[in-house]
Amino acid sequence: ERILWQGAPRWTSLFRRAFHGRTIAIYFALLIGSRGVSVMLNGGGIVEALTAMSYLLPLAVAGLGLMALVAWLTARATWYTVTNRRVLMRAGVVLEITFNFPYSVVDSAGLRVHAEGTGDIPLRFTNDNSIAYSHLWPHVRPWRFRHTGPMLRSVEEPQKLATMLAQAIAQATGGVAVPVGSAEPSRQLPMSGVAAASQ
């Protein structure tokens, strides 16, 4: 067995996407802004509005900071390994767990490229193979609770990795690797975009 690739998520991308950091930042901004508007509508001046808004700022900073810390710890504790026979995921900030996904249970691999250059590579299992969503999160295809599947999140050079993975699946299962077309940033490719298609 040969190791073809090893890597970890980029924590900033993980924070933004898996932990929805940008969405929560927008929520806090709206919350703080609405507080200031409320004060002014009730007869307060600019100074009073800014003072009222400043009371909520530490809460927003603390909340986002805590989430960023968890995302950083998650990325640091995660290690993806792709071999010519399987995909391995080591994850767990407190309790380390290693998931082993041999290509015999992997039907295909998808690809989604993000604007900052990272990407997600979800794996689709064959037949009824599955694993609990809570066990895999955040390394899981989002919002797929019934047919869950692991996902290599926020990895560097995702197109190169997806092509390598498709070829490894094909060689291990006797299929044909479907080539990956060039993907623009933020463009989502279908699950069949990178696959090991059985002959």
C-alpha cells in the first residue's frame, strides 16, 4: 500500500464554511446595528447609540473568537490520507478517531472549488453503506442525514487531489476514472464530475 497524498484543512476556510463564520459575523453586525437604530428611534443621540452598540461588541468578538479557535483546533487535529487502497481520516480535538474508507465501499468522489483556492471533496458510498452524521461532522457532506458520506474539507489544490483520488478508485475497483474538467472558483461540480465508473 502506498501513500499518495496527505494533508489537512485550511482552518480559515473551515471556519468560514463548516462553522459559518461569515454568516454569524453578519448576524452580530445586524444585531449591533439594530441596537443603535433602536436607541436613536427612541430619542437617543449618536453618542447614546454608539454606547449601546459598544456593549454588544465584546459579545460578538468573544463569540467569533471562540468559533475561530474551535475551527483552528479542528483543522490542527485533522489529517487526511489518500492511499492507493483507501481514504483515511484522523479527526477529533478531544478524542482522536481514525476513519478507514476502503475504495471497495466508495462509489465516487465529487469536487467543489472555493474562491480562495481550497475545495471540498465529498465521497459517495456504494449501496447502503453509511456512517452517522454526528460521528463525521464537520468532515461530512452537509445536510445529507439519510445517505451520509465523508468529505475532505477545505483542502489545498482540490482539483489535483480529486483527479488523483478518482484514478486511485478506478485502479482499485477496476473502473475508469472520469476526467475532471477545469473548474472556476466557487463553481460546484456534480458528484459524477469525478468518479470511478465501473466498466
